[in-house]
Amino acid sequence: MTFQSQTTSRTIPWHKRLGTKLGWALSLAMAITMVAMGAGLVYIAQDNQKRLIRELQMRNAKEVARLISEHVEDAVSNLFFYADLVSLREIDRQQQKRALEYILINRPGAFNELTLLDSEGLEIVKVSKTYTYLHDELGDLSRTEMFGAVKTGDAYIGSFHESKGSGRLSIPIAIPLKSINGKVKNILLGDLNAARLWQEISQVEIGGTGYAYIVNSKGRLVAHQNPARILEQHGRDLSSFPPVANYLGLLQYTQGPEPVYHGLDGERVVGEYTSIPGTKWAVVVELPAKEAFAPLRLMEYYLAGLILVGVLANIVLIFLAMKRPIRAINKLSANANAISNGDLDSVVAIEGDDEISVLANAFNSMTSQLRALIRNLQQQIEQQRKTERALRSSEERFRDLADSLPQIVFEADLDGTLTFINKNVSQVLGYAQEEANSGVQALNFLAPEDRERAAANIQRVLSGEYIGGQEYAAIKKNGDRAPIMIHSSRVIKNGAPAGFRGIIIDLTEQKANERKLANALAFNEKIVYESPVGILLYDPGGQCITANQAAADLVGASLEQVLSLNYHKIASWKETGLYQVALKVVKDRIPMRHTMIGVSTFGKKFIMDAQLVPFVMEEKPHLLLMLSDMREQEKAQEEVRRLRNLLANIVNSMPSVLVGVDLEGKVTQWNMEAERVTGISAEQAQNRLLMDVFPQLAREMGKVRQAIAQRAPKTEARIPTGQVEGEVRYSDVTVFPLVANGIQGAVIRVDDVTDRVRIEEMMIQSEKMLSVGGLAAGMAHEINNPLAGIIQNAQVLKNRTIELTPKNQQAAEECGVTMDVIRSYMEKRNLVRMIDSIHSSGVRAGQIVANMLSFSRKSEADGAVQPINEILEKTVELASSDYDLKKKFDFKRIKIVREYDSSNPEAWCQASKIQQVVLNLLRNAAYAMAEDPSNAAPAITLRTAQQSRMVRIEVEDNGPGMNEKTRKRVFEPFFTTKNVGAGTGLGLSVSYFIITEDHGGAMSVDSKPGQGARFIIRLPLKPPSAHALSSSGVN
């Protein structure tokens, strides 16, 4: 008997089979046992090997120590023997040297050097096999450890070192040579050849690659079998090595731990040590661990191989023993697979009387009972399948029909719990079909305010009443609301209501369209009736069917009057040509525009712009007319033109250069100042690159982009912008960003600040001059005191040496001379003339100081009537001592011609300011004449004269003069003909200001090239308030 089963037979992988797992478990247990036994054997073998290696290393160390000790003792004995043999204590120096050489010859290879010291530790004889020591090379060893040890009468054995004479590795050995009374008379020091010692030690075999070395009492390396190693590591601290540390007593080194450590070469070694008798050394022997434990490693390999062979053999035997039980289990597994595949007649045949055969019989009995049970169950299942197929077919047809509808189809029980809903619920409300079909209340999909009404409607439907479609607000899964309409009816089962079903229609799109339509109608109506433009709509017969108030106002009528008109009958249309245009628009179906001027039907004058558009409505041609009042537009255009002209006038009237540029650097604005500076008109500069029309501003394009990007102005001050007539001009450049209507650009403003810069320089210079004036005044006061002493003492000296006063004669007689003799001596040595020169020079210096004080004093606000000739004389004296004049030219070389008015005219003035003006004229004249090398006799003429109500002052030179262009500009601020740095161009402008503004006078200049220059100053006799200023100015 067979049946359809969902279970299929499968092959079990070998590593998951029961036999494999049992076999591997037993094999693992056996392997662990054998490995544990092998590990124990290895441990015992290792312990024995370590003990043997240490014993061998100790024997090697003692053998090396014995050889070293015997070698050193032989060397000491030989030294004593030969010292007694040649009687070193009793012979002279020359014989001592030959005796030492004899010892070196008779003991070849034993000693490298021999040295004889006296009782004070001084070397008296020193011989070497390879080097001859001079007397100057003998040293003092009295402070060495060797001398201190031998002085007590004991022999000394030192550390290994390199002999100076031979360069060989040696061991210093010293013995005392005592006199008859037992005192040490001499010391014999020999450098024992260590190479010969190591030749004997090398015969001791320390394994294949082992070696020996010697450490001193401080644990430092002093000798090695390999001399090269001594040269590399001599003196190395080896106290961290276990054998050396044990020798130094730094740790307890017992026989327990394995003495394996990193040796001299850095590799792991096994080491032992022993002290060398008769020395303060210890010998250490080291054998590489890999060589020492090589036999043990070989034994471990052999033992591992034996264990591996045993484990493999054990695995084979275990798997052979597991073969029968595994075969029986496989039969049971195959029978079980057959039953699972429907073969209930399958029987397990296993012979024997063990547990496996009992299990097989029980399995066969279970199979027999299972066949009867399955037969009955199959009959019941077949009947149930037929019923389910019929129900499934009916349900599928209903679901397909429901899902094909665009609406939501649902069904609910009497409690309002959904029992079915189609998949459109996800599109309308956002819920998955599975969520809605999981026992959800239908009312939960509705807004809270609609649920009570919906519940009442459900009861009406369940009672059999037809209520039609009902609108509700649904709540989507995301919380949004959606308008819906529900059509429902009741469900009857077994003659009674069992629930209700229906469809849900989404009204979202319909409601949106309704709102759009209503909004559009309201918007269009609002546009038409509130538009400032007149709008009229005419039907195919020409009758006005729609018009707004603006259209009625434009023609001077009411809205009702406009709606009553037919454009075929409007006379003004025909008079203005609008009628002909309207006919063409309707006929050709093309929009047109027409401007008309005239009088409307209702008597109102108009200037209008008419736009005519063909309009199709209900498949009939209509005419749409839009009227605009041109009068306001004309006024607006006129205002725009006026504002543009005003703005252009403002921009062009500004003293600054204004240039507008766009992002590409093209010119968009160019005012009249820019035209004046560049000589390029606005029409020529428009739309050209800035670098082409204004090269000086080309470098400002970087600031233009920065200003636009940062929306902030950028300013750069005091930029040199070239020279005008030899004068450097300065400008401030400011960049203002312009961003409007999506167009980006900037305005560059250039302001000429040359005058401001010059004024600032003038202020700085004025401050300097004030400081210098104050300093000069202070110095003048300080000079006056010693100057008064010089003048007074010179006068007293002259009186006491020349005058025949009683006191002078009495003092001369007391000194044994007469006043006549003194006067005679004074005259012959020109001492009187010298004293007079001192006195006159002092007086002149006093006058200069007085003039300087007068000139440096702060000007009084109120002037006074003063003699002009005296002011000029003081100024000349001041100029002759002026520092700048002396530095650049010799003022004394200039001839001063005085043509003063004999009446010594007086005028109202501020003396210090007049001095400043005249001094400036003198300095300019001296500078101009110094620049003319052809002028061999420079001269300055000063003239004064009184003219009616004015005093005339003239300062004239015979210098190179000036041309007419220079003469006209000579009083302009900052104008100078001097080299850069030699002048500020302010002297004459300040002088002109002082004369004309402060004194109400006049100042002019007459000059021609090659004829010198004459400056004329006119000062009033009275203060300016009482004198007309009409005569002031430049002639």
C-alpha cells in the first residue's frame, strides 16, 4: 500500500554519520592518551639532557680556567726567575734594558712588552718586540691599581688590554723586586701575550660552535677566544647574563632552572661559569641552545612519528569494529525512508538476537498499525478536498470581480467588523489588504465627526431601508483626510440579516476638480471686473455680452449702457478705424493691436490702445477687446524720461569719475568726469572692456567680483594714478556692488584726493616745523648764557691787559713787569686783535640767537607797525646761518645788494610771518642760482619803498628765471620745480596766503627765462580792517 508523502530520502554526508562520529570520538580518546604518554617521555628526556649539558659545560669551564691559571702562574714564575737570573736590582740602566731584551728573546711569544719601574712608580726601562720607546715616552704609573698592589709585595695580574708598542692583546703581570732589607726596590711589569694563551684554550672543545670568554670582577668582558670580538665588545657589561650574575652574587643560581639565555651574539645559549684561581676573573663557556638540544629535538621527532603511526592504526581498527552496527542502522534508515515515501509494505530483515534485531521487529509492528490508520484517514481527506475545491472556486470568482473594480469593495458582520475588503484599500486609504482584513472595525476608517451618522445609516441599511450614496470623510493611514461616498446594502443568510456590504468611491479627484473650477471661475471674474484694463466680449453678432467697469469708465458710460451696444453700430469705431480691424480679426482669426484717438459715443475724449483677440466659445467666433488708457502711460513715460535726465545730470555733475561695469568688465555707465579724464566719450566707451578705455582701473575687476560676491563696497585709498604736468596724482577708488533684476555689476567711483594728500603732508610738515621751532628756541636760550659769559670775559680780559688802571699797574709790579711791557707783548702777538675778534664774534652770535628767538616765537594774533628795513636785515642774518642753505649751497657766496628806502618805511605787519615769507624767497633764490652753474656771480637785491598807503618790498635774483607757464602756477599749493623729496610745493603758496589773507596785502612775481625773478610784496600801512583789500592778488 502506498500514499503520497512530503518526506523524501536523502543521503547523509559521511562526516555527519553516526559511525563516523563514534569512530572519531574513540580515535580522539586514544590519540590523547598516546600524546600524553609521549609528552611524559619527552619531559623526562629533556630533564636528563639538560643535566648532562650543564655537567659538560661545567667541565669545559673548569678546563679553560685551569689552562688560564697555569699559564698566568707560569708567566709569574718566569718573571721571578729571569729577574733573579740577570740580577735586575743590581745592574745599571743600560744593562737593565739589555736584560729585558734578553728575556723577550729567550721567551718568544710569552711577553709582548717588559717594563721596569723604580720604587716611586716611574718607568725607567721599557722594551717591546715591535716598538722602540724613547725616554720622553716613559710614564708615571704611581697612581695605578697595579702599583698599589705590587708595592705591598704581592704579584699583580691585570685585565686584558691592547699593548701600545705591539698592538697585541695582552695581560699585564707585575712582580715586586725587593732589596736585601725586604723593601720593594723595583717593579717588573710584563704584558703577557694573550694570543698564545687562547691557542692553548682553543684545544678545549666546547661543542661544535661553542666558545669561552672571560669577565672581570665587575662583570665586564675582558677576553674572548676570538680577538676580533674583544676589539668590538671589550668592556661590555655582561652582568645581566645568568652565569655572570651568579659569579657577581646578584642571584641564586641553582641546579634547578635551565640556564638558557641570549648570549653575546644575541642567540639563545646554554652557559656555565667558574672562577679562575689566582685571578679576579671568571671564565664563561656558552654553547648555542640549538646545538645543545639537537639530540633531544631528534628524539622528539621520532616519538611524534611513532605516536602518529599508532593513532592511524587505532583509527583503522575502530572503524572496522563499527561496521556491523552501522550496517544495521542503515537498513532501518532505508526502511524508514521507504515508509515516508509511501511504501507501507516495506519490512526490515535483520538476523540475530541482539538489541538491533529487537529494534527491527518493533519497527515492523509499528508499520503494520500505521497502514490501517492511514487508509481510514485518506478517505476522510478526499471528501474534504472536494468541498474545499467548490468553496475556493466560488470565492476566487468573487475576489477577482471585487479586485477588478476601481472602488473599494467591502463586507462586514453585524458588529461592523470587516470580513472582506479588496486590494484597492491600499490605493485609496493607504492600508495593506492584510491590515484591513484583520478584524478592523469599519467605522475606524471614518473621521470621528462622521462615525455617529455612519452608525445610524448602517442600522437603517440592516433594517432594509435604501439610503443611496452617503458622503463621509475618511482617515488615511498617514492621517490625511479623503472625501468618499459609500453605497451599501445588507447581507441575508438563512433568512436573517448577517451583516452589510458595499462599495466606497474616492471623491478626492472630483472634489479637487470642483474646487479648481470654482476658483478659476472666481479668479477670472475677479480679473475681468477688477482689472484696470477695459475688457469687453462680443458675440458673433457684434453684441456686447461681457464688460467690466474699467471699460465703461474709459468711454464715459455706465456698465449697462456698454452692455447694450453692438459694435456694428458704434460710430467711433468706424471713425477711428477700430471697426475695420475688428472685422479682420474675426475673419482671419489673428490677434491685432490698434491705437485710437477720438470721442466716444457718450462724448468722452480718449487716447486708447486696443488689443483685439479672436475668441471661440461654444464653437462660435467671439471678439475679445482690451482697452488701455494711454494718457497715464504717456505721463509715466514722460516722468521716466525726466528722472533719467535728472539722474544723468546728477551723475555728470559729480566731480568724481563714475564708471559702471558688468561681471565681464564691460562699461555700462560713463559720466562726464570719466570723459574728461580719459578723453573718451560715453558713446565710445559703452559696452567696451574697462581695460581698453580706462587701463588704470583694469586691476579693480578683482574687487568688482569680491564686492558683488560679498554684497559690500570695497575701497582702496591713495592710489598713484600717474602724473599730470610732472605732478603725481592720487585717487581713492571705491567699488559699489549693483545687483538688481538678476543683473550683476558694480559702480567704480574714482575721487582725486591729490589736494587732500598734499594738505595732510603740509600739516605733518607744519607739525615738524613747530617742533623744530620749539627746539631752536630752547637751544637759543641755552646758548645765550655761555655766550654772555664769553662776551663779558673777553671784555674784562681786554681791560685787565690793556687799560692802565691802578689795580692793573699794581698787579704788574708785583709780578716784576710793567703794563707797557705787557701791552707791547700783547700787540706783538696780536692778542688784542684776537680778543676783539672774540668779542665781535660773540656779539654777532648773540644777534643770530636773538633773530632765531624772534623768528621761532609763536606769531601774535595782532600785528604792529614796524620798520621794514630792520625786518629784512634780521631775515638776511637768519638766512646766512640757515642749516639747509649751508648744506646745499654757500649763502655767503651770494652777494646781497640792499636798495632800501632811506626813510626806513614802516608798515603794519606780524614781523615773524614777514620774516618767514622773505626767508622763503631768499632760500628759493639761493636754490635756483645754485642749480645754474653758469652763474659765476650770484646776487640777490632787496628793495623797499613807500607808495601812498602801501610799503613795497622787492626780492630780486639774477638766477635762471622761469617760463610763463611756471610763473602762472608758482603760487599754487603743492606746485614745485624741485626734485622729488627736495620740496613740498607749499612755501610760496603759504607765503602768498600770509601776505594776502593775514596782512591784506598783495604779492606778485615778474620773471622771464634767463633774466632772474623778482617777487613784489605790498603791505598796508594800517591794519587790514581799516584798509581796502582791493589791491591784493596776483598780477
